[in-house]
Amino acid sequence: MAGEQGGPRGFRMSDSDDGHGLPEMSFATLVLSLSTSALLHLGVVPPEGAEGGGAAPPEPNLPLARQTIDILEILRDKTRGNLDGAESALLDQVLHDLRLRYVALKKAAK
């Protein structure tokens, strides 16, 4: 079944599905997607050229940022020992960066 990706419970998504040019799903894509959500909740502006780039910074939402960071931490804990070196390093780096940004923003808000 070339051109198909298996999903949960046997659900199949074929190449004929219109993915609108979205990247192939992988662990890295999932981590980067959650990281982007956390960055937006932290008020970080998307880079120039990205969709919505050049826009005013979004208003920080610390509770949603913390929740997204918590989701990434759960993902790290539940996948420990099942990731390859690159996946583990990506997740650790993303969490480190997000935690630093979160703490800095929380201190600035006081």
C-alpha cells in the first residue's frame, strides 16, 4: 500500500488526501507545532516571511503557555527510552528554551 500512512485503529490516509502542502507528520513536527503554540502564548512574534509574520506581538497568556509546556513535558516523560537521539535532543532543547522564556516573562510581569 505505497502512498498510504497508517493511522490509529487501521484508519488509512492516502496520498489522494489534500494535505494543502503541510509537512509530513513526525515526532519532530509534533514537538515543533506544540513549541510554536507555546511561543505564541508567550507573546513571541512569528519570524518574517511566516504566515502572519510582521504582525504585532500577540498578548502573552502565561497559563496557556504553561499548559503547553506541561504537555511537552508529559510527552517527554511518556516517550523516554523510545526516542532516537535527534528526537530526544530536539525535545530537550525546545523545553529548555520555553522554560527560560516562561520564567523571564513571569519575572517581568511581577
